[in-house]
Amino acid sequence: MEFLIDYGLFLAKAVTVVVCLIVVIGFAVAVSTRHKAHAKDHIEIENLNRKLEEMTDSLETAILPKKILKQKRKEKKQKHKAEIKQAEKAPEEWRKRIFVLDFHGDIRGSAVASLREEITAVLTVARPTDEVLVRLESGGGMVHAYGLAASQLARIKQRGIPLTVAVDKIAASGGYLMACVADQILAGPFAIVGSIGVLAQIPNFHRLLKSHDIDFEQIMAGEYKRTVTLFGETTDKAREKLREEIEDTHALFRDFVGTYRPALDLKRVSTGEHWHGTRALELKLVDEIRTSDDYLLTSSDVCDLYRVKFTARKTLAERIASMMSRAANAREPALRTALDPARLPQT
């Protein structure tokens, strides 16, 4: 009887676990199916003026006497009506618009995919009297990814639309490759800027394999198809070829920066070093010490501010893979030739 009771309890627990698993899996499948059916790639637009007005209104409601609050709201309505009438009379002279884009870069430069869509969307409506502000945060990454990102920003300038880049935290290496394209660069006083250099880091396990009598075979067509590799023996010739490639990439980097920032002393700033905002201003790497928040708050009085964000549809599997990729990036960067992410000091 005791055995039957224990067996019954075990069976009940097992059934409970199985049922819970089925419910969880069913829920995940349902969410994934619903997401796939309804979610689409789309552009999100946020009116930052309205956001600021709501914040101001909340504060004024809490701290101002009712009589003064009522008067302020009346004045705001009158001002708003006057602006609408002015826009209806001369729509081509309507207030300047600032389109705000956010770029948070990683080693792979994965945010470039969204950036190119956002820029394309903005270019369909932007006028030469408008402006694009990119809030940039990146310590650099893969050469080709950040080269494409910089080219996307260049599209804005090619259309004759003013481009401002705001660096609140960091725009180093590949991040600065992007930032230098702008008509003006704003930086926080302790933002990290610069690191105009190139780096390749490749560990070699050849001696480890050899000590365990493990052979490594690599068949190539083309003398320099592979030079320094993970498992092959590194020769002086291969090492020199890799160094040549790195130097060539660095030269391209310097030339690109010099094209957009001709006032820079390239010999002084292209050593791979990075500087904080105030020092970067002295070196002419940036144009003004100012945060993006202050710039937008000041501009909100005379400009219409719109934050533009592209959101791509992702399946459940893609979302899981993305989370795993971000976790891997946070722990250990993959082996690649990359624009050197700046070494960040801690305070």
C-alpha cells in the first residue's frame, strides 16, 4: 500500500511537470505564431515636442497655483493656434524639423540594418531646411560594418541636409569613423572620442595541436588566401602580410577622417589614442561640448522634433538567437580584424 501511495505521488508529479511543459510550449508557439501573423517591419515616429510638453505640464500641474496654471495653458493654446494658421498660409516656411536617430553600436555593427532603413525613411520627407541628429554610442567594431554605417550618414549630407552627431558617452574607432561625417559633432565633457586605429587579434593553437600529435591541413588556391590563422603555423611572411593589410586599412581610415575633418592634425590624432570630450575639443575632433538632451531641449522652442526608429519583425528563434549573440558579445568578442574598440578607463 505504501509503495502504491509513493508511486501515485510520483506519477502525479510527473504528469504535472509534463502538463506544465506542454502549456509553456503551447504558449510560446501561440505567441510566436501571433507575432509572425501581425508583426511587420515598420517605422515608429515619436513626437519629442509633445513628450516634453507632457512632462512640463505634469510638473506645472504639481507646483503652480491653479490661476497661473490656467493662464499658462491658455497662452499655449493661443500660440499653438497661431502656429497652425502660419503653417496653413505658408507651408513651405513651416518650422524646421529635426529627425532624431539613435545608433547603439556593437562589435558586429548590427544596428546598421536599422540605421539604413531609418535614413531612407527620413530622406523621403526631409527638406534642406531640416536637420538630422544622430545620438551615437559605439566603441567600434568590424571594419566593413562601420564603413557601411558611415556611408549611410554620408547619404544625408549628399542630399544637402544638415547632419549633427551627438556623442554623450562614446564614439571611438568605428564610432568616430561614423561621427566624423557630420557637419558638427557634439560631445559630453567626459565622452570618449577618437581611437583612430586598427587592430587584429588572433590566438594561435598550432603548438598545442602539435604537442598532442594533431595534424592541421589547409588547402589554398592563392598565396594570400589565408595568412595568420587559428591552427596553422604562423610564418614571418604571413605575419608581415597581415601587418601590411592592417596598415592599409589604417591609411584608409585616416584618409576618410581627413576628408570630412580637414582641420585635424591627422598625425597627432591617428595614433589609436582616445580622448575625453574637453580634450577632443582642443584637438578639433569635436565642435562643441554639449549633451544631446540640452541640444534638443533648446531646439524644441523653435523646431519640431521627431524620433525615428525602425523595428524589424523577428521570429521567436531569431529573438532567442539575438539574445544569445548579445550575451556572447558581452563576454568575449569574436576573433576578427576590427576597428579597435577603445579601452575604457574606470572611475
